[in-house]
Amino acid sequence: MEKDTILLQQKIIHFKSELAKYKEKVKDYQENYHYALLEKLKKENTALRDREEQLQKEKSVATQESVKRIQGMEQQIASMEKAKQTMEEETALWKEKAARFQKDFESAQTRLIRLQKESSAYQYQLKQAEKHSEERESLWKEERSLLKDKLAAEKKAKDSLFQKAQGLREEAKDQREYVQEERQQKHNWKAVYLENRTRAAGLAQENAEIQKRLEAAEQEAAVWKDQAKQLETEVRKAEGELARTAGESAATVSEWKLRERQFQKDIIRLKQSAQEKQQLLNIREEEQERLETENKELCSDIKYYVYYTKQLGDLLSGAEVDLNKQRDVVRELEQSKIKAEDESRRIGRELETKVAALKQLEDEQHSRNQERRLWEEERQNYQSDVADLKRQLKEAHEQVEELQMIQTHLKKQNEKVLGMFSKEGSADTPSDILSVLDEQMKNILGQTFEYEEQLDSKIIFMEALEEKIDQLGKEILQMEERDGQED
């Protein structure tokens, strides 16, 4: 028993020394690690709370900025939709205007084609009129040249007739002189006839024949009245004189016969000359009548030519005026066509510009819608990340409180254990005490290691979350800068 008591006392002393060692270790542990770790956890908890407040502030700021940006983007989208609607209305107006211009252009082109056809018809008519005018003018020139030639020929014929008349006058003058000479000769013959009346009885028959011839000559030369009458009178006088002088100049009968034959020849010549003159006069009268008729026709043709030339000139002037008007109209239509084409091209360019701007706006709107969707997704992700962060912070806070509770509980248990060892007459066995101490140390160490692992994982997650938040902030700043540049 004494040995057992001694052994037990020795064990108790040993356990006390061991317990003192463990107490020192626990104290050292509490002082060196547990409290340091607790302080560290407190500081980290404070830092996490500060970080949480900062994140809450940043979240509120980011939320406000996001709301403002969303409102701004909604306003931009509304303005873009309004601009798009305005652009669509303007596009519809421009399309309507372009259709109206196209219709006006087509009508102007149709009118231009019609006017060109009318102008070509007028030009064809004008060419035909010019052709007819040239033909008529050539005919008139030919007729005028023919008339000029005819007038020249008539003038020449008139000159020749005048010369012939002058020659006839000269012949008549010569004949008058000859008649005067004959009269003188007849006067002489009268004296001879009176002297030779008795000798002229045989010449009665010849005188009768001469009388017949003279009467025939008088009938043939009725037109040439003056000369024929004079000749007849002279012949009759000569016959009387010859009759009277036939008996008186018997000696000159042969000479008288010769002269009578010569006189008969002269009478025949005079008759022939009278006939020729009468024929010439008839021809001259006929030619004169023909020339007068042709002159009247020529005057009528000239009047008709002048009238037709005047009418043709008026027609050509009117046609030229109409052609100038048509040319002016065609020129105006061409200018209108050019202006319409320029306006159509300008409208087409404006429409292309508007369509390109509209397409660009649609692309920008599409990109903004995509950015808006991405922003909504990022905002939702950010909100979910913030919610996860809050949840994790809440869990960390709960774990810290749980650790504090565990620490308080351990402290109470340690104090209780220390109080138990300080009391004398304890009923607990050393093996129970050692087992309790061992279990408490294991629990403390296990909880400490588990907490360190959890804390390390939380720290890693917090660092990743901070990196994600920094990345989101950078992306938000980039989006703001891009929106500012676009505005």
C-alpha cells in the first residue's frame, strides 16, 4: 500500500509537473499563438468590415453610377429610337419626294420625247418647205432666166423690128423721094404725053392692064394705105399723063415702054415690098400681142412669185420662230432634265447618306443594345458577386463570432480545469484529467488548423473577389470613356 501510495504520489508529482508544463505550454500557446491569432482575426475582421463598408460604398456608388448610366443609356436609346423614327419619316419623305421627282422626270422625259418628235416633224416640214422653196426658187430662177432671155430676145426682136421699121421708114422716105422723082418724071412724062397723045392710043390696052394690076396692087396693099394711095394716085396721074402724052410723044414711045416696064417692075417691087411690110407688120403685131400676153403672164407670175415669196417668207419666219420656240422649249426641257437628273442624283446621294447613317445608327443601336445586355449581365454578375461577398462576409462574421464563442468556451474550460487542479481532494483520476486535457488540446489544435484552412480559403476567395471587383471597375471606366468619346 505504501508502495502504491508512493507510486501514486510520484505519479501525481509527475503529473503535476507535466500539468505545469502543459499549463506553461498552454499559457505560451495562448500568449504566443492563440491570442496573436485572435488579434490577427480581430484585425482581419475589422479590415474585412472596413472593406465591407468600402465595398458597400463602392457598391452604392457603382449602383448609382450604373443607374445613372442605365438612365443615360435609356435616354440615349430613346433619343436614338426617336432619331430612328425621325430618320424613317425623313426616309419615307425622301422616298416619296424621289418617287415624285422620278415621276416628274419621266413625264418631262415623255414630254421631251414628244417635243423632239414634234420638233423633228417641224424640221422635216421645214426641210420639205425649204426643199419645195428651193425647187420653186430654182424653177423661178429658170423661168426668170427664161423670161430674161425671152425679154432680151423680145428686146432684140423689138430692136430688130425697130431697125426694120427704121429701114422701112428710110425705104418709105426713099420711096417718097422716088415718088417725087417719079412725079417729076411723070410731070415730064405728062408734057411728053401731051406731046405724044396721038402716039399713045396703042397703049390703051396696056394701060388697062396696068390699071388692073394697079387695082390688084391696091387691093393687095390695102394695109399700106398711104403709100398705096399715093402710088395709085400717082399711077393714075401717070396714066392720065401717059394717056395725054401718048399722042404727043410718039417719038418716045419706045422709051416710054421701057420706062413703063420699069415702072411696072417698080410697082411689082413696091407691091412685094408692101406685102412684105404688111407681113412684117402682121408678124410684128402678132409678136407684139404675144409679147404683151407673155408680159402680162410674166407680170402675173412675178406678182404670184412675189406674193408666194412673201407668204413663204412669212411661213419660213413663223416656222423659224416656232422652231426657235421649240428649240428654247427643248433647251429648257434639257436643262430641266439635267436639273432633274442632278436633283435625282443629289437625292440619291442624300438617300444613300441617310440610309448609311441609318444603318450606322442601327449598328450603333445594336452595339449599344449588346453593350446594354452585356452591362446588364455584368451588373447582374456584379450584384450576384456582391451578394456572394455579403453572404461570405456574413459567414466569416458568423465564423468569427463562433470562434469567439469557442475561445470563450475554451477559456472557461481552461479556467475550470485549472480550478479543478488547484482544488485539493479532487475525485477525478489522473487518467481522466489527462484524457480531458488531451482532448481539449486536440480540439483546440484541430479547430485552429481547420479555422486556418478556412481562413486561408476565405482569404484566397477575397483576393479573387477583389481582383474581379477591380476588373469590373476598370471595365466600367473603359465603358464610360468610350461613351464619352462617342458623345
